[in-house]
Amino acid sequence: MTRYAVGDVQGCDRELRALLARLRFSADRDRLWLVGDLVNRGPGSLATLRLVRALGDNAVAVLGNHDLHLLALAFAAQRRRKSDTLDEVLAAPDRDALLEWLLTRPLAHAEGGDLLVHAGVVPQWSVALTLQLAAEVARALRHEPRTLFEHMYGNEPDRWDERLRGWERLRFAINVLTRLRLCTADGRVDIALKGPPPPAPSPLLPWFEHPQRASRDARIIFGHWSALGLVQRPDVVGLDTGCVWGGALTALDLDTAAAPVSVPCSAYQRIGHD
């Protein structure tokens, strides 16, 4: 069995199938770890969902911000964005089954010494606390999705505090796990910045660059940051290589020293377009 981690697909179904062919992926033998953002902005969100769902337990997919946006459109009538390419999913005959499957995906998954998230974790979160907060969000998704989506949007609170409760606690957890790129050592996040990290002496660093972060003993696999590109270190693996922007879709064998495998992608969206 081989575990392959795959970067942000974002509805690029043809590229995902081409990547699996390059890997010689076996649905009976191998496993996929997908960093989230399965859907949106590319042309094949429906086909992507069908493909990954059909893999059953051989696919582990965490939720990204675009996956949550699709669910918010379906459950809370959230307003569409100009760059959305989700109408085919919402009109599909198997829409309900696909959305129910997506609704039950976790926001974090841990196995052995690895932690899979879409975006990142603040320095104060251990792996155990990350999984606890992800489970709190998962319970709300299962039991009161409409209400969760009505409270999900917004950038406040912007600093971790263990005393956070209710929708503020869940909103902060969602923002960190699905939108985080930069933060300060004391857990203040900046969700707005999307490009490269700011130069010194800014206190904002990539979340994984804080040396005393409580999750440093795990290897964290993440996506969400196409401007950063491939990151491959013993403690972090970043796999968003800009597929939907004309970059590549990248996979990494998590259990060997094999080089990453990538396939080129069409530029389905213009950078900065929304």
C-alpha cells in the first residue's frame, strides 16, 4: 500500500485522472490523502466529487474553504461568486448523496506521525487540540449545518484564545484550518494576505515557521497557498502548486523518499479574478 498526498484539485478532474495514471494508482491497494478544495474554479467539480467518493476508505479528504463554500451554497443559500463553477454539482441528480458525503468529511485527519489539514494550525495548537477543534466543527456540520454556515463567514476573532466559545470558537477554528497562511507567535491570524510572506520585520510568518509551535512533532500536510508552491521538509509538506491557475497538480508518496510527481494544468482562472 502506498499513501499519496495530493494538492488542491479545485475541480480539475482531467488533471487528477492524469496524475493518478502517472502514479499508477490502484484503488484496491493505494490510498489518497487530499488536502481539500476538491471543488470550484475548475471545470470538473462534479466529476471530481464522484471520483473521490467512489474510492471509499481509500481516499481521505479534508475540507477546504471552497468545499465549505459549496456546502454553504447548498444548505444556507450563500451568495454565489463570479468565479464559482459549482452549478453542475448543485443541479446533479446525485447532488444529495455527494453533498452528504462532503458534509461528513473532517477538517483534520491524523495518522501515525502525520496530520492532514487544508491550510494550517496556529502555534498554540497541538495535534490533539487541532483534532478536538476539528471534531467540534464536524459535530456542528452534522447536526446544524444551516446555522453553522450562517455564522461561518468573517475574520473575527483574529486571535486564538482557549476561552472562545460558541460560534466565535467554531469560526476561528474554520478560518485557521481552511484559510490560514500567516500568523504571529501569539496566535493572531491574518486571513486577508494571499501572496508571498511579508518581509522582515513583520511579526507575521508562515504558520509553520514559528519554531515553538505545539504541533512541531508532527509532519503536517497542507495546501491552500499557491503563491508558496511546493514545500517539502521533514516537518511540513505543502502541495498547492497552483493547478487551477495554470500551474500543476502535485502528489507526493508519504512513505518513501520518491520525488514529487506533477502534471501540468490549464489556466482555468486568472490570478486575482473573483
